[in-house]
Amino acid sequence: MNTQLPDEFIYRKIYVIRDQKVMLDSDLAELYQVDTKRLNEQVKRNTDRFPEDFMFQLTENEWTNLKSQFATSSVHGGRRTLPYVFTEHGVLMLSSVLSSKRAIAVNIQIMRVYTKLKEMIQSSRELQERMDLLEDRLFDQDTKISRVFQYVQEMNEEAEVPRTRVGYK
């Protein structure tokens, strides 16, 4: 069974809500090829495995804001209840309650995508730190060059002091 999905497909299903990277229950159900209702039933049967930092239900405001980001809101728009979202740990825990081969394979791929995402974020932070350091160095160089120009200008001003004229009037 080929369950390999393009990483980009999974990246597009990761959102940042409450400063956490999360995935919607409906997106996960689509990836696992199960109904969203069935996925949530399994979660409700195992609530002790899904504390608040693994999974939470969106507020009406969060859901409205998230729907406005979708290119086609009808994909997620026909719900009767507010969706649940799963953090990285929640997605990992899903593999213990959804035991199909597809769910396990997709979970492994999702975990790899989360890892790549973390590496990209860390790399981005390191790059930003390097840029900040370079900017500081350039600022120091600019300051030194400005001082040199200031000294040269002061020397020119001193040289322009009127001299007394010698000779005929």
C-alpha cells in the first residue's frame, strides 16, 4: 500500500493556533482515509490519552478566522460542531488509537514533516542571528567611517581660517 504523500500536502494542513502548530481533525481524517466523525469517536473513547496540550476544540472566533484563510471554505465549512485540533503530540497519540496500517504510515510521515519544520525554524533563527550580528558589525563600520569623514571635515574647516594677506592692496 502506497501511503506516501507529498510533504507539501502535509505542510499546508499545519496551522498555528494559540502559538502551537496544529492539524484539524477533518484534515487528519482525510489523510487517514476515515470519517471525521469516526476519528473523533475514537478520541472520545480514549480521552485520557488527549490532554489539553495534545488536543483542543477551537473557539467560534478561532474557527471563523481559520476558515477565512482557506482558499475554498466549503471544504471545512459544513460542520455542525467546532473542530478539534491536534498538536504534534496529539497527532502522535492518534497512532495509538487508530491502528490501521494507513494511519500508522501517515503518522510517521507527519512526524517527519514536523521534524523538518522544526529544523527549518531553527535554521531560520540561526540565519536571523547571523544577520543581526552582521548588521551590528556593519553599523560599527559605518560609525567609524562617519567619524573619519567628520575628522576630515573638521581639518578642512581649520584649514579654511582666513590668513592675513601679505603684499599689495
